[in-house]
Amino acid sequence: MRRLIADQTHSISLKLNGKPVHAEAEPRMLLSDFIRHVLGAKGTHVGCEHGVCGACTVRMDDGLARSCLTLAVQADGAEIETVEHLAPAPGSLSVLQNSFRRHHALQCGFCTAGILMSLDTLLHDHPEAGETEIRDALAGHLCRCTGYEPIVTAAMEAAKILQKERLNA
């Protein structure tokens, strides 16, 4: 295992949203800060800094991670996806993002990036997900604006659309 020295920076190489990136980080820098302030992907938000609110949720090597609880050096060699990766093309929205827009499933938007990452992962891994699974996926997220109902409605609509698309493919 590589020994980290507190007063030195360390070279980190990873894939962010499909693109290789290389940058320096101090050993105690959080992945959320590295993503936002060093790599410039501002979609990942930091809320509680304790892993409770879910705003900082990213996909890391095909699993979900709280980037406020992960050190940047732990992501060396990893594949990281943020909310910026969800849109199929610049200027367009994914099925899930469109459903969020249609159902007004966000208000202030602060928690939305993390929620989208969790729900996108759920719908990718379990396309047949229903209301119970969607609510379970939301259990690790705090949203103070929506009351969750429009989020659940949007996710259920997206699940149905994605299921139809898979059947027609």
C-alpha cells in the first residue's frame, strides 16, 4: 500500500464521466472537493459532509459512493460518473431527467444530482423497479422541498418509459 504523507500532494488519475483526468490532491482532500474544485464538475453538491443527505452521491466503479466520505486518493484509478454524465448529449436530458422536469420533481435542486445518480443506477440495474424499490433508493437522500411525491412519480414514469424502450430494442 502506498504511504501517504500529509504535507504532500499526490497524483491522481481516474476517469471522470468517461474522460481520463490527472490532477494533484492533498491526502485529506475529499472526493467531492476534488471533483468540484479541482476537476470542475460542479453538479456534485456537498450538503451535510457526513454522508447522510446524499447530495454528493456519485457512481464509482459501477457502485454508488458518497463523495463527501471518500478521499480523492481513494479514487485513484477509478471510474467516476457524476450527474453531468446522465445526459445522452450536450443540451439534452436523459429519460429520468425529463421525467423530473415534467413532474416538477425538484425545487431548489440542491439534492437533485445525488437523487438522480441513485435513481439512474437503480433503473439501470433493476429496470423493473416499482414504487417500493424507488422509495428504498430514496431512503438515503434528504429533500426538504418536494415532499418526495413528485420524485417518486417521475422515477416511476421513467421506469415505465425505459421498460418500453428495452422491449422495443
